[in-house]
Amino acid sequence: MGTDQRAISRRALLASATAVVATAATGGLTAAPAAARPRTTPELWREFRRAPYTHPQIPYIGSAGRAAGARHLPRRPVRADVRDYGAEGDGSVDCAPAINRAVAAVGERGGGTVLVPPGTYRIDDVIRIGHSDVVLRGAGSGRTTLLATRNLTELIGPYGSRYGGDKSSWSWAGGLIWLCPKDRYASLTDAIRARAWPFEGWTGNRRDEWTTLATVAPARRGDRSVTVSDTSGLRRGQLVMLRLADDAGHTLLRHMAGDGEGTKTYVWDDKTKLTSYVPYEWPVRITSVTRDRVTLERPLPLDVRAEWDPRLTTLVTPLTGSGVEGLTLAAIETPQSPHLLDKGYNGVTFQCAYDCWADDVTVRHVDNGFGLVAASACTLRRTRVEGRGSHHPYFCREGSHDNLVEDFTVARRTVPAPAGTQLHGINVEGLSSYNVWSRGVMEMGTFDTHRGMPFGCVRTEITVENNGRHGGDASAGPLYGARFTHWNVTVTNGRAGLVRIDGIAPYSATVAISEVREFDQTDVPDFTGALNSRLEAYGAPGAVHPANLYEAQRRLGR
């Protein structure tokens, strides 16, 4: 199917899902056509408009994505054609060395676009984008294919978990197209080969590669400017890290969960995987510096309190301004591996990346599709996961924030799932926050919130055959923090789990979803007492205004 056909199919399915059958708990309610149903404005939206940066249940995500949500992607000048470096588009030879040479050469000259003309290019190695401002561009996902013949276990080596056990970390890390700063990629893969399983995030393998630029005075969630102790090391356009450490009473973790009564009695100390994710690290670009005030590209995601030792710090040099466009990455078709033993036939992964993107990219026959690992402010647009079935079609973890995944498709698997495998869906975990999934079609999978207490995320205008399952180690703590919002979601099989969240997520909003019921994997709340969550326009997907929460917030912010 070509790109245009896929776009038409996606739009048609989104439209028809709100216009025809909504299978519900009562045995199959038939919804009226969306055009004939009255469109209502939820009270939650009216409230949000009055307090967009501090609403208790709905996060402000209007600036998610590359360049604070800019609609147009950069068109970098063409600097190389992979054929000039020895690539052959007939599938006959290993083209990975040629493609990597072209990408590195353009990166070393300051950036630009590397063209991959129509054809099928066999790759027997990882394609590495390690310099900023480099774009790998094919002729379209229906015309340019990279055919991957080997997996990450073969290419780099076995990758165990830093938390122990016999799991393969290739089940949630790495890509056969891997966008990661050159030095960071080397440090990660060197550690994997040495079996010194690394932290994968913004501040190095041991999380110690940072220095303080300034301490930060107390501020409130939603503030765009903060007072700092010293501006001598800060400048407009600089990318810095806001670092918040927890205290002995775990008041930072409680704040991430909404500061409800249940957070006070919750046992935090034994959630060792969760506590390993703290300090909370939020990369952000500075837009202005005046005397002792610094203005940020995005509003603060949390309060800033003195007891959390708030600082602006350095981070490992991130990858910025790079992208992948207009191609299909197809792995050779192999059976899906047993759960947590993936070999690493993975798709496209962004790591320690900021303001990067993928556009019109399909991955096929992969273990894991599109990855955001310590990646922030990235946009994935017109992406598609298809083929024999994936463990994580999309994964978002290790402190990934402010990302936008829009116009995405998870296609129905082409072969039955082997015994012992697992399907998740659009995943988020590891204190990741303010991420958005918008305008999606999921022919399989679920809204996989994988413990590790992600918070402030939005899934909006999505149609889902809700047949996946979530995962997550008990030591990773709660499934949800505060301000998770599911807005205008059509569930085609009537399953509630992980879509209707008003009874399990604290300070959350579930708005305009299909009527659903609990079956299969059923969760109980992590926190006792009132969750302070809201349910509105239940059973009315497609009949609310605004239909898309992210787009409405973008318009509100202009």
C-alpha cells in the first residue's frame, strides 16, 4: 500500500469508527453517525481554558513535539546520495557501510540531507545518525526500503538488564536505525559489550555526567520563567536540564502522583526500580535570560520546591535537529521471540535526542517499532508498524518528555502470535511526562502504561482494538502519576482496561470514550482513598468539541 493510500485508509477508519459500530458492555450499541450527533463541549474543557497550565486533571501539552510543536519540518539541503558512497538499491549487497559513511560525512560537514533513492537496500548493520542536523531521507515509505538482515544481539551483543534477571534489554532499547549522539552511542555500546549494563538516559551510563549551572528558586507548575542563583553560564537557545531530587519523605514522587491522600500511605521505599529513576531530569531550551530570570521554551511540568534541591544542569551533548523521512525499514521475517527475550530486530529509536523527528516511516516485522529513550521534544508523524507482530510497537521510557506521536498506525499482525509472546501497544514508563499520542489507528495493542509512574500524558482521537496487555515490574511502582488524559477514544472491542482510567489513575480525565467493560487484564488502584479523577461524555466518542485535545491546546496557545 502506498503512502497516499495509507493516509486515506487511516482517515477513513477514524471517521467510520465514530460513525458506525461502538461495541460496548451491553452487547453492541450502535452509535449514530458522528455528523448527526450533537457535539457537546465537556465541562472539563471549559475548566481547562480558564486554567490551562494548572488544571488538576488535564496537563498542558500544547507545545509537545519538535520546536514546541511546529507544524513544518525543516528541509535541509541535500549533501549526499548514498549511491555515491557505494550503495546499491537492488538488495544485492550490504549497503550499511555506504549509508553510514554518507551520514557521517554529512554530519562532519555540519549537517544536511542524505538521499536514499527508490529501491531496496540491504543493511547488515545498524544505521547510525550520530551528528546533529542530519536527515536520512528516502523517496517515500512505499518506494525506499532498507532490508535489515541481522538483529542487535548479533551486531552488538547480548544486552542484560541492569536490574538483574535473564531479560534481554533489546526488548525495550536500541534500533536498527538509531539516532543517538556519536559519543553517547559509543559509551552505551561499549558498556553493553563489556556487560556493564548502563543507565540509558540524559546524564550518562552512571548518571553522573552533569555539572550545576545554577540553583533554582521555588516556582509553580505552569510557570515559564524561573529565578536562578547565577546566569553567567546560561544563554538564549541553550539546552539545559532541570534536575529535581526526591527527599526522605518522597514528597517529589507524591507530587508527581497528584499529592492526594493515598500518596501519603503508599509504600515508596521498596519500589527500588521507581526510585532509581529519580532525580527527575527534564531537558528544556532557554528562550531568554534577563538579570536573574530565565524563561523556558515550555511551562514547568511540576512545582519547584527547595526541598528537592532544584538545579539547572548540563547534560550529555544531545542529538538535535536530525530526522528520518520517507522510507520503510523491513527486518527479515522471523518468528516473534518469547516475552522479554527479544533479539533486537528493532525499528527506529531516538536516544538522548531533542527536536528530532521521523516522518512517513514504516517498520515491518520488528520486535519493537519506534523508540523514545531519554528523548524529548521529538515528533513522530505518519509512522506505521506492520508485519508479523511486535512486542512494543511504540515505546517511550527512561525520562522521555514532551514528545508528539501523531497520525500513527499499528496494523493487525499478518501471522498468529507464537505462544509465550506479548503485545503491548503505545507504551510509556520511567517517569516520562507530557507525551502525546494523537490521531492514531491501532488495529491491535493497548494504551500500555508500563509502571514507573509516567504522568501528564495525553492520548487523543484514537481508534483501538484493545487487545494488548500492559507490563511492568512491581518494584517500578504505580501505573500512573497525575494528569493522564484519554480524550475521544473509540474502542472497537468494548474492553475497558487501560483506556477507561477514572477508577485507577489519580487526578486523571477520561473524556468521550466508547462504553466499555472490564475483562482480561484487570487492575486495581495503586493509591487508596479518593483518586480525584473525572469521567465525562462517556459513550460518546466523536461527539465532543474539541475532538482532539492536543490540537485544541495548540490553538489555545497561539
